[in-house]
Amino acid sequence: MPTFRPVRIADVIPETADAHSLVLDAGFGYRPGQYLTVRTPAGARCYSLSSAPGVDAAPKVTVKRVPGGQVSNWICDHVHAGDVLDMSGPAGTFTPDSPDDDLLLLAGGSGITPIMGIIKSMRGGAWSLIYANRDADSIIFRDELDRLLPVTHWLDSERGVPTADALRELLTAYPDRLAFVCGPEAFVAVAEKALQLAGVPASRIRVERFELGSPESRPSADSAESRALVVSAESRALANSAEPGALADSAEPGALADSAGSRAAVEPGALANSAGSRAAVAEVELDGRTHVLPWAPGKRLLDVIIDAGLNPPYSCRQGQCGACACRLLSGEVALVNNEILEEEDFAEGYILACQAVPLTDSVTVTYQ
Ligand SMILES: Cc1cc2nc3c(=O)[nH]c(=O)nc-3n(C[C@H](O)[C@H](O)[C@H](O)COP(=O)(O)OP(=O)(O)OC[C@H]3O[C@@H](n4cnc5c(N)ncnc54)[C@H](O)[C@@H]3O)c2cc1C
Ligand code: FES
């Protein structure tokens, strides 16, 4: 489980009318492009480090308001120098392999944050940035960026929202570069398409999504690309989900250590008859009350709880941050993706609500 620790805010820097940087009074190690999970009274969310280790004196995150967004607006409205917020991390793999790589960087809006950390950490190599924003006033780090590298600014106010064809025109000069793309989903989708049209192989494209598409557009437990783990309340163990029945026999305490090596990817379609298509009932203990919720086939537990009008903790919704972790009291679930929970977390019964689909008719979890 990610450990949250109190971090003092050393300074708050207004970057634009709707983006603030928080300079942190903390001395942890991190890699450029990584993110922290920040817990606030309005909820927990991930925010990327816009600073670079060994370059900036202190770590810094940069938060841009999302219209109607709970946490981004709370941070921009309420956080002042001297305040303390709980944070976990750093985490994430959106980081170059070498400070000498030749990079093509594409950022949309707040997506500049990890890209800024990456740019500042680079030593040799050639780097170019395409940075899309609504208008000139929305550009975060404008002067600093223009001093650091060649930037092609794309302003919606002048050219309209970028299309894949229009972006492709800007990319053809850099077919051999390693591409880093970051921003809201709509920008990431267009940028990925443009890179594909420009002939950049998928293996040379790294992506960080700040926002997920609709639940329907996310990988499902029975899709070919899914990588699922089975977690059972009885054994609190992991098993290769290609064998959904295997856990019933693995209840002895030693099973966890033995099964650690079995976090293998499922065979495509292995869950189609169980996790992907099963309806269930979720019993959820949250904020001192128990809620019994119908769990429609293919839906993630977190979406079931949110759609019921409840307010569970979450952040990335991608199995990366651990903010949605709850404890499985009965039943069995598959986790479509897990990049954060360790063996000892499963031993304590933790699962990720944002990645859980049911394998039994009834599943009970608690957030207490
Ligand atoms: C790994 C990771 C790193 C991130 N780093 C940063 C960062 O450095 N700076 C930053 O400002 N944000 C960053 N985000 C996004 C951030 O975690 C929140 O999603 C964002 O601040 C919105 O949260 P909210 O509570 O204000 O909005 P919510 O109340 O959660 O959402 C309101 C609506 O806004 C949409 N939405 C969510 N995020 C965005 C977005 N970025 N742009 C447009 N629409 C959005 C949602 O789909 C939803 O419909 C990161 C996200 C991830 C997963
Ligand atoms: S919300 Fe981040 S792992 Fe579930």
C-alpha cells in the first residue's frame, strides 16, 4: 500500500490564472516525470512532479484547475505556504531511459508538468516540444520553456483544436526520436494518432494519461490486452487468473509466498466467462455505513460505488496510485491491472476498487 506522509508546502507559485505550483518542503528521491498522490479534504489525486531531481532545490508539483473538478480547484483555492498535506509516492514510469536520449515531447495543457521535469533533467541529445493550449494566457512555464528548448506552441484560439493530420505535419522531421506524450485523454488520443501517421513505431511512444475516457473505453477484464490477478478473501492470495478455480484450494497461509511467482498475465479471453460477464452484488462499508449495490457485468467496483452516489477515495483509476484501495472481506475478484499493491498488501486483504471485477456472486469490501 502506498504510505501517505505529511508534507509541508514551502511555497505556492501562481503559474497562470488557473494553475498553481506547490513547492514541497521534502527531501525524497524521484525520477523525472514521476508523480505523487496528494490527499486533500476534497479527495486524493495524482500530480506529476514538474521539478527535476538534482536540478531543482525542492520537489514541486503543478496543479491546473479542471472546470468543476473537486480536487484541483480545492488545491488552487485553499493551499497556502506553511500548510501540510498528506502525500504518497513518488510513482510512475513516464521517465526517459537516459538523460542523453533524443526526445520529441508532446504536451496538452497541464500535461506539461512531467514533461517539464523531463526537459530539465536532460543533458545531451536533441529535444523538441509541441505544446497545445487553449490560448496564450493558458501556457504554463512559457518563459522557462522558451529558454530551455525549441517549442512549437499550438493555440486553439488561433488554429482550432489540434487534429491528428495537423499535428502529423509538425512531426515528420522527427521520425527517430523517442516520443513522450502527456495530457488529457482527448489530446493524448490525437497525439498518438499523429505519431502513428508520422511513422513513429508504438515501441517509441510513451504516454501518461491525466484523465481516463468513459468506463466503456477502458480495457476490460476479458479483453485481449488485459492482465488480471485473482484475489480471494478466503486465501488472500494471488493466482494466475487463467485458472479461476485455483484459489479455492490455496487457503493455507504459506500459499501466498508460493503463489508470488504466479502473477502471470492471463491468456487472452481467459476471464470471458467469469469476470467479464458476471453480475454480482457488492456490499460496501464506507464512512460508517454498509451499502448493498448491484454490480453490473464488466463494471469496476469503483464505478459501481461512484454511480451509487457515494464518495469513495480514488485518484488515477488506472491501478497505479493505490488511492482506491479497500479490504476484501468475502468473495473473489479479479484485478484488471495492478502496478502498486505488493504481496503483503494482498495478505492484509487489500484490493484496488478501480480495477476489481467480480468472480463470485457476492463480494464484501470495507474502507474502514
Ligand atoms: C499519473 C497522473 C498524473 C497527473 N498529473 C497531473 C499534474 O501534474 N497536474 C494536473 O493538473 N493534473 C494532473 N493529473 C490529473 C489529476 O490527477 C486530476 O485528475 C485533475 O486535477 C482533476 O481532478 P479533479 O478532482 O479536480 O476533477 P474531478 O472532480 O476528478 O473530475 C472532473 C471532470 O474532469 C475530467 N478531468 C479529469 N482530469 C482532467 C484533466 N487533466 N483535464 C481535463 N479534464 C479532466 C474528468 O473526466 C471529470 O469528468 C494527473 C493524473 C494522473 C493519473
Ligand atoms: S485509483 Fe489509483 S489505483 Fe485505483
